[in-house]
Amino acid sequence: MDIALDLDLQIACEFENLPTAEQFTLWAEKALVNYCSDAEMTIRIATVEESQQLNLDYRGKDKPTNVLSFPFEAPPGIELPLLGDLIICPDVVKREADEQEKTFHDHFAHMVIHGCLHLLGFDHINDTDALEMETIEKEILADLGISDPYRDDVE
């Protein structure tokens, strides 16, 4: 199955070594292909300040975060392929990648995939949902040649 993805990539901050538009598209397509054939979404690469403000406004957490997902909810009776928006803070992704001894781009891929799954309605609020979401993430990342991002959780 193929997917027709219309990705609006917004680079709203300066950051060295960001993934390419092609990489962002590939990662999003890999996450979405089994769930939809036509999709529109935005990925915004945000400053620490923007990430922190959005995280405070929408989640009540006064700190920047790696990825925020804003699913689009169409009015009843309206069918649109619009999934929503991802806001990703490269400063946080880089810090986490360094702390977890992962490559920056591998961790970025994980954040895009994780965010896309949220846009599709997946969540990790309880253990069962978390296990399902993490399993899907690991399968997609493995398909991309990226090792298990949760490997440090099991010792």
C-alpha cells in the first residue's frame, strides 16, 4: 500500500544538521502507510521557547518537550485527509539523543513516528496502550534500520 502524503514542513528555528525534507517525508509515510492512503499534516521545527509555551498552554507543563501532537478534528460530516500538526523541538531531541547515546537523526525519526501515531489516535496513557504504541514504533524503526529506542527500559 502506498500513501499520498502532503507534508508542510515549517522550519521556525536555526539548528545545525536538521534532517532533510525527504527524511521527514519518509518517516511520516512509514508511520502512516498502514493506516491511511491519503494524508495531510504539518511538521513544525520549533524553538525551545515556542515548544515550552505550547507545552504549558496545552499540557500544563512549563518546559520544552521533544514532540507535541495536535490532531485535527473535522466537524461532523466533513471528510478531510488532514491529520494535524507536529511541533518538534530539535534542542530537546538533540539533548535526549546525547543522553540516550542515540544518533540525532535516529531519535528525530522516532519523534516523527511517535507524533504521527498520536495524530492517528494512538496513546500511551496506560500500560496496554503504551505497549501497543511502542511495538508499532519499534517495527517501523526497525524497517528503517534504526535500533529499538526503548532498549534501555529493559535491563
